[in-house]
Amino acid sequence: MEKLDRKVEELEMLSHGYWGKVYILSDDLLLKISSSTEEMMKDEFNRFRTVFEAGVPCVEPVKMVETDQGIGYIVQRIQGGSIARRASQHLEDMETYIDAYTGLAKKMWAVRIPEGSLPNAKDDLLAAGDRISDFMDPEVMREYREFVKAMPDEDRFLHTDYHWSNVMYNNGDCKLIDMNYALRGHPAFDMMAVSHMYWLLRDYPLKMSYQDIFRITADEASHVWDGFCERVFAGLPAQVAADRKKMLESMGRIYFTRNMSNEYAMGTLSEKTVSDMKTFVEDVLREDKDFILRVMNEWKLED
């Protein structure tokens, strides 16, 4: 693997998220460094290459490199910065950015991914259940697995970390970055992840503040989530749109558990977060399971 000929501390940091940081290498290139393992970084880069070649609207992955701060990879740079950065500086253009965010989502969900090219979204949720099974009641985990297996399958590209800091924007042109959670499945899974980030996490404490990660306040995040759903579900009967939004907000709790399960496996979560994960899964299964499955399985995709 090629070694980067510059020290990371000499580079300007463009953005940072929960797991990694992105630095400017040149006018045309960016460097991503993550706290993930080398194996996870290689997996992310390979997913990046797969989705780029499939035609997903994302920046081009260039190569992996060894840096003085660990393994990273280089990608194409899109001038203009992320939607998150632009929106934080130009709140008066919020509706324009929600339009762009929604438009990119529809484009990426139209891309079909061959079976075996990316992990399956249902398998991903089942794996998350396995990671937390040691503190869950066995009967609850049996019900959870049956619940996930009853969800619909599809062949569409899913980003599943689709927040504004992962969307590069330049004069209306949008490109995705960060493919560490890229999957294949029904777009509902992607919207569950969005609901987790823009709905549930508004009121949930993390290592980094909500505004540090997403560059907008909790109230602004609520507006993004509402506007995103309105645009995605435009043209549907009002009750169908309302049911889908309610379903996604409930499943946001499952996606919180899915994301935190990685940290649980590394032994870095507080007792409170572990307790919350347990409660979220139990509550969803007890209160919303049948409703979620009905709404998901009635959600048919257009070709």
C-alpha cells in the first residue's frame, strides 16, 4: 500500500463525523481517516468502488494509503463543500438544500445493485441483533429475528448514513461520500437511518453534540426530516404518507440500536445506552411490530 508523503496534521480538515475525519489534499482530492480498523477501512473502500461502478451518484474513490495516523483512502473532491456546511451558513436556502437532498436520495434508490455485491439490509439488522443478544431476553431476540426476516427485500442501493455531512454540493450537483454502511435492499431502510439521525438523535446524548455532527440545531433537523418525508411521499394519499412516516420514526429506534451495536461490541458504551437499546427493541416489538410490517410490505417500488 502506498504511503502518503505528507503528515495529516499539515492538512486542512474539511469535516468530521462520529467515526472519521476528512482532510483536503488538493483542489481535486480528499483524504479520509477513520478510527475504524484497517479491515473496516478496506471494506469501506471496496464498497465505495462497487457503488461507483454501479452508477451511484458518488465521488470517485481513488486509492487506499498509509498515513502517519493510520490507514485512509483518497477520493475525488467536489468543490463547494457538504450540504451541512452550506446550510449552516445559508439557512435562508434551507428549502433548496432539502430539495437537493431529496433529489439525490431518489437517484441513488433508483440504482439496482446485483445480489452479492453489497451486504443485504436485512442481514445487516440480523447481525446487529447478534451483537446485542447477550444482554437481551432470548425470547425477545427470537421475535426480533422473525420480525426482520418478514421485512421486504429489494435490490436498490442504500447508503444508510445519509445525513447532510455525507452529501457534497456544488451549484445543485450532489455527490455522496462515506460508504462504510452501504447496503442493498428496500429504500425504507435508508429512510429509517435518516429518521434515526434527524428525528431520534435530536434528543439523545452522544459523544459529540448534535450540532457538531450535523451542523444544524435540533429544531432545524426536525424541519429537514419533515421536509424530506413530504418530498419523498409527494403524490401519495395523505394516510399512506402519514403511516410511512410514523413507521420510519418507530424504526429509527431499531437503527439507533443497530448503529450502537458496533460500539457495544467494542465495549465502549455506557450502561444507560445499553439499557436504552434494550428498551427500544422491546418497545418496537411490543407496540409497533405488526404496523411496521404492514406498512413496509405495502410499500411497492416503481421500476
